[in-house]
Amino acid sequence: MSFLTKVFGGKKGDKAPTTGDAIQKLRETEDMLMKKQDFLENKIQHEIGVARANGTKNKRAAIQALKRKKRYEKQLQQIDGTLSTIEMQREALESANTNTSVLTTMKNAADALKAAHKHMDVDQVHDMMDDIAEQQDVAREISDAISNPVAFGQDVDDDELEKELEELEQEELDRELITIGPVADDLPTVPQGELVRPTPSKKKDEDEDLRELEQWGS
């Protein structure tokens, strides 16, 4: 099998390789050419050494070495161009392979979505949502009816209740006043006449002594 047959997949009637197989073959070819580059670079360095060694001793050998170096450099230049072409082709295949994977995934997702909506009808969905909204309204009305205190005799007038409360407070206040009793009878009597200031006992003793002296003098 020739090199080209190995790289491009054999006869013309053969099945085309997949992008993954083509990418793998291109990478193998790149590795082979890079090894060829290393071989040629070593040969070039060897021929340069031969030319330097025979530059003054054997001019013919030195010239032959430089000719071989030129051929190796030309081959190396060709390999560089081939590697650039293969690299661009490999990148294009990798991009195509990525796009194929993405498109396959998107198609599978679209098929799955289509299958999920297969048994769904837009009008049925709208009808179902209307039924749900209606049942929510019914549930809300039932809750409001249950929580409404009107059915439990709460229709009493607030003014009447306040009036009754004031009467109860007044009765309680009257009861407390009766329990305390009259306060005025327990207070001391206020004197009506002029207050008499009491005479000190010392003054009284002095008056008695004066009367005794007057009796002795008479």
C-alpha cells in the first residue's frame, strides 16, 4: 500500500473515512514529517561540519558536502510547507467535526422536544390554564366565606356596646364609694371662738409670790 493510499483511504470506490479517522491520519502524518525534519536538520549540521573540516584540505569534498546540504535544506523547506498545509486541513476537519457534533446534539434535542410536545395541544393547554384559574377563584371565595364572622352573630351595634360598658364602669365606681363611706364625720371639729393661748407656769408662780409679799406688808 502506497503512502497516499494509506493517508487518503484506499481506492476511489471505498467508503469515505469519518472526520475522526481523517484527523487521526493527519496527526500521524504530521508526526512522521516532524521526525523527517529532525533527521534532515541533523544531516544539514553534519554536512556543514564536513565542509568546514575539508575547507582547506580537500576542496572537492567540502563542495560535495555543501551540495548535499543544499538538497537537505530544500527537502526541509518542502516539508515545512507540507506541514503547514496538513495543519490547516486538520484544523478545518476538527472544526467540521465539532460543528457536526453540535448539530447532532441540537437535532437530538429538537427531536426530544418534538416528542415531548407530540401529545400536547396549545388550545388544550389554554383551556387547562383557564380551568386552574377558575378553580383558584372558587377556592378563594370559599376561604373568604369561611373566614367571614357575619354568620356567627357579630352584627351587634358598637355604640350600644360602648354605652353598656360605661354603665358597668359607673356601677363599679358607685360600689367603691359606698364601701369607703363618709369621710367628713371622722375629721376633728374646727373651733368657732378665739383661740386662748395658755399662760406659762413660771408667770403664775411669780404672781403668787407677789401676793404673799403684799399680805406681809399689810
